[in-house]
Amino acid sequence: MGVAGLILGILGAIGSFLPVVVFGAWLFALIGIIISAIGMKKAKAENQPSGVAVAGLVLSIVGFVIALPNLICAIACASAVRGLGAW
């Protein structure tokens, strides 16, 4: 679970900086947060190291925090450009 959360966190963090990919990056980051949290809980219950799950959680949170405003700006810009063609 921790490795899956880390991979999704990396995809979300990197994708949040790319203009077209930002539309799916927030979803990767959100799923990464959930999976990493579950991985941390399982690791603590089994007395296993949880470093990979923590790294996935941090990257997923960073990716989500960066992707959400970028997504809002992209949607606002797209709707503004579409509105310009009406006149």
C-alpha cells in the first residue's frame, strides 16, 4: 500500500505542474492520500516501517495542494476564453 501511495503521490506532484495533466493530477493525489493513510495504518498495526507510506502521503498532499488551484485557474481561463468568442 505504501509503494502504491508513493507512486500516486509522485504522479500527482509532477502532474500538478503540467498544464494539461493537471486535470487528472488532483485525482492521483487524492487517491494517493487515501492509499498512503491506509498503508501507514497497516504498517503501524503490523509493527513494520512506514517510511514509504509517509513519503507517499507527503507527496500526495503537496501534489493536491498545488494541483487544486492550478485546476481552478485552468477552468477559469478556459471559460473566459470561450466567453470571448461570443462577441
